[in-house]
Amino acid sequence: MENQIGVLNADKPLKIRWLMVSLAFLATVLNYVHRLSFNYLSADGDLRKLIPDDAFGYIGTAFFVAYMLSNAFSGFVIDKLGTRVGYALCMAFWTTAGLVHAFAKTPLQFGVCRFLLGIGEAGNWPAAIKLTSEWFPPQERSTASGIFNSGSALGAVIVPPMVAYLGVAYGWQATFIILAVFGYLWLAIFWFTYYTPKQSEGETKARIIPPLKLLKTRFVIMFTLSKTFMDPIWYFVTFWIGRYLVDVHHWDLKQIGWYATIPFIIADVGNLVGGYFTQFIIKRGVPIPKARKIAVSLAGAIMGVSLLLGPLVITTPLSALLVFGMAGFGYTAYTANSLAFPADVVPKSAAASVWGLACVGTGLGGALFQSLSGVVLKTYSSTLGYAAAYDMLFIGFGAMALIGLLIMLLFMGPLVKNKELHQYVEADAAPVLQS
């Protein structure tokens, strides 16, 4: 029977679950602050001189190759070690990798730093999903997921003005050092605060399902494939917006710092609206699996259509920011719901593992399409101009969003408990109950 965490015997655990998801939210903010700071610092100024478009694309690929490799095992490590130890290790690793950026001098060295950053950052989402599965009942998970995942958009909002100020005032090396301090501070707070609630201890420490067994399920295969196409849209928005504003609209770092926050404020609303919309229609009697599919359908359509229309509607920097913002809104609304998919289908002891495996698709798509984006821009900007080259990217990423959505709707199957996987875990628990 599903453990209803929201109905507890004492008031304190009921209230403290929001503190726990707040810690995941702050970790996600820091995840994106570390992830995106390099992109903005290298959009203009000294770093831009070191890193041309194709090198920037390859450096992004280094991050996503690492992200893909790490996702193959990070979820299993977190499921094995538990949320507290697993989450802490991830934060410590990626914060240190972010710090090392301050000492890099060449594109190759930055590529190594980005690779290490990707290894550590991949664990944030499996850990946060495990946290929400421990503390929240099914009907609240999309809302909780939307809350912690809104940290990605808020982090993207914070980065442009923060990096513009720190980069101009103190230089890019000092900026990386200052950002690392915040990561170590979170690590200390989390370590002395987090615990797994007693109501979830048995389930989250249950039998670990082998990776090959998970990979044989239709849900995991198709979820992974869908993320190969869906998730790179967000990376197009977050990784390339700074360069787009410089290349097409000739902005400098200060202008980017003021206005590049607009798309991510819009995207942050998507996290909350997407999560709450699902909870709202569930309360109105829509079954949870159907409610999830309705929500991701609307979100995916917003994401894909906004990008496909980009070349037709973008005439000014503001209209470009709004297109990026609507694509981000669709992505975050989709993600608020897809983050709840694993806990809907597999046992809690495998929730982090499944998300990690699915995010192998994220890393693969990110690595492939980051490189292609850089090659497209370098190849066509010299003959057609940057505006036309970026239009190609808008159309390509818009089509990818719709492909990913169709895979989820037509091939992933219903979002209900996988009986075979639950029986596998329960079979291991039976001797324990008899002893």
C-alpha cells in the first residue's frame, strides 16, 4: 500500500517535509548557478576571446558526456547510500569542480572542468526525486517536484545579473571561487538537517533492482528515449541565450545581466503552474496517470510550437526573450510532471535509479545537439549571418520537442505501478517479515 507521508501522527513531520524539499530547491538553484556561470562569462569579454563557437559547443559536449556517464550510475549510488549521503557527495563533487574552473586557462582545460562538473551535477535530480518520494504522497509529488525543479529556472534567473556584476567587478576567476563558497555552505546545512522519515525507511532501503532489469522495461526505455529529444531544448535555452544576444542583437555582458533573466522568470512560473495544474485536475477526479499525460501534452506543445514559430515572430530582442521564455515555460511544466513518473511506476527503492538511467538520454541528447549547434552556427553564420543560423536551431529544437512528446504519449505506456518490479522488491522483504 502506498505510504501516505502527508498523513502523519504528528504536526512536526508534516511541516518539515516542506523544509526538506526547500533544501532540494536550493541545491537545484546552486546546480544551475555553477552550470551556467561559465556560459555567460564566456559570452563576452576575456573568455570569449579564448573560446570560439565550435569550441564552446565541444565544451558543452564534454559536460553532457559526463552527465550521461554519471547518470548511468549516480541513481544507483544514491539508492544504495541513501538520500543524505548521496546528495551530500554530489554537492561536494560538483562544487569542487566549479571551484577548479578558476584555475583553467585553455579551452581543453575548461573542457576537463566541465566534464567533472557534469559528473557531479547529474546526481542532483535522482537525489531530489528520492527525497520527494520519501516525504510526499503521489498526489503531491508533481507539486513538490515543481518546487524543487523551479530552482533550475531561478538559478538561471540569478546567474546573468550575478555573473555580470561579479565578472566585471572581480574578474571571472574570483567569480568561480565565490560561487563555490555557497555550495559548501549548503553542504554543511544539509548534512546536519536531513533525515529519512521513519514511514519511508523500509521502502527506500528495500531491495535494489539491477540496472539490466530496469532497462528491460518499456517505461524506462521509452522514457530515456523521450528525454534524448526533450531535455536538449532546455539546454539550448540556457546554454546559448547569452551568445545569441551577443551574436544577433549585439548586446554586451551588462545588457545580458539586466534582461536575460526574463525568459527564466517565465520558465520558473512553468514549474509551479505545471505541478499545481496536475494536482488541481487530480482533485477534480482525473486519475493520476491520465492527469500526468494531459499536463505533459500541453507543456510539450507549448515548448515545441513556440520554438517553431520563433523565426516568424522574432523581430526584436524582447520578442526573442519571450520566445525563449515560452519554450522554457513549456519545458519546466513538462519536467514538473515527468519528475514524478519514476515514483508512479517503480518502487521507491528504484526511483533515483530510474531517473538516472532516463537521464542517460539527457546526456546523450545534450552532447549530440550541443556539438551540432556549434557546428551549425560556425558553418552558416559566415555565409547567411547569425540570425539565419540561429533560426535553424529554433526550428530544429522545436521539432525535437514534438518528437519527444510523441514518444511519451504513444510508446511509453501507462503511468501505473509496474507489478513485476514491485513483486521483485516485495519478494525480498517476505523472509524478513517471517524472521
